[in-house]
Amino acid sequence: MRALVTGAAGFIGSHLCRRLVADGHDVVGFDDLSEGTLDNLADVPEVAFVEADLCDPEAVTRAGADRDVIFHQGAKRSVPRSLLEPVLTTQVNVLGTLNVFEAARASGARVVYASSSSVYGDQDRFPLEESMYPRPKSPYAASKLGDEALGGAYWSSVGVPTVGLRYFNVYGPRQDPASEYAAVVPKFIMACMDGSRPVIHGDGEQSRDFAYVDDVVQANLLAAEAPEQAFGRAYNVGGGGEPTSVNDLLSIVAGLTDASPDPIFEPARDGDMRMTMADLSQVRADLGHEPSVDIKAGLARTVQWFQAARATA
């Protein structure tokens, strides 16, 4: 496979590059390094790296010119940031994705692209099924829903094979804890390791379906081989278990780090969903995807990585 990975220097993109190289594929990585870092790709020199902007259509088309599959991971993430920077979020996430679909149209490539569970918003029943009417609560969520609309349109109108993956709270080694908008898992791990007070927004009883990054990578690889019935559609990619509350998440991390954290409770964040839980029936049926790492095992692996990284720093 000749693959292009956008967002290659980011968390999920770098894990995907590493797996593709290990499997013997020819990989081009594309990233503007506004958030990702080349440190994430230091152990995979086989990746031919292109530093460029998703909003530059010519750069995207050049990078995708001879590729069989484009794994589109590049985006401006974070619900809170999208409320502060809605224009930037929409430009990168929607226009950038449009550029990826156009590059695939020119080269004949398949596109496997990252969507988000945030497209669901707050629903009245669980688990969340792909057939539910989406209720995005933030510009970020709306941008991802826009990507799905484009994905469906490019398949039905001009025949670009697209498969969307609605990620549910991805976590794992190498996730950046430093950003203001960092995900809760690395923030909790670092707080417990440092002996500082972790921050919980709201009462901590909001719950999430956490998906381990290796399972997410596997879903991408399956989507790259999926049959035509999957084209133009978007699928849930979750952890496969019961959702975990933020309070319980902190308790698990504390146990793994021998910490006794005293959290700071701050107001709930605008745009956040109260609960997520993925119905995986469709992704099992159409892609053959089955997550293999539960939340406790995944957190143990993640904590071990952060502890090893600190020991060798």
C-alpha cells in the first residue's frame, strides 16, 4: 500500500505511521507542525515527511498524487478551542478535508478520515447508533459533521471511496499532556505523577467511551480494505465496554501511579456532552473491527509509557 497520512506528526497520525511502516507499507506523512512534533516520528525514519498546510490545495494534491489510500487525521481538535476559534476550526477541518477529497479524486485514492463522536451531541438513549440524528453542540462537532457530508457526497457524486470513523475519546502513549486543550487521560496521568491537583470540569460524573489508540489504528487499516458497502458512510470507533466516568478514570489512574490526588472541581465546559457510548454493531458487521484493549489495560499501558518517558528524559 502507498499511503498518505495527514496529521502524521500528531498523536493518532504518528501511531498510524508507525503501524503502516511496521506492516511494510510505503508511507508519506503530511503535517504543518502547528500542534504535532517530529519527535513523534523519530523512530520511523522510513516515513517521507512533507511539512505543509491542509488548507493549501496544491500541497495536498501533490502529496496524494501517487497514493492508494489517504488516512486523513489532520484537524484542529478540541471542543473548547472551537468555541474560541470557530473560523480557524472550520477552515482547517472542512476546507482541509475538502482538499483531501479533491486530492483523492485526482489520484484515484481511497480516503479513510477521522470524524468524531461529538457529532451526536446529547441524545436521549444509549448506546449511540450511526442512524441517530446528529446534534452537534460546538463548531468542532459541526465541522466533523460537515466532513461526513462531504465524504458521502464525494462517493455518491464523483465516486471517491470514503470511509469515516467517529472516534470516541482516543487515548494512549505519546498523547500530549501539555496543551491547554489536552485530553483528560494524559492530564490526569501527569498530575498524579507530579503530585499536583488534577482539574475536573463539572461534577465528574460525566462519562465517556474511551478507545485505545492501537484499536483506533486497527480500525483505520480495516477501513482501508473495507468493501464498497462501507463507502460514503461513517462508523463508530469506541472502546467496546461500558462508559467510564471522569471520577472513575481519575481513580484508576491514581491506583496505577500510587497517588492520592485531590482534584479541583471547576464549572462544566460549554459544548461538552454528558455521556458517550458507542454502538459497534455496524463497524463490526461492515469492517470487521473489534476493539481488543479495555480501559484498565489501556490505562496501564499508557501510564507505563509516561513513567518510562520520564525515567529516560
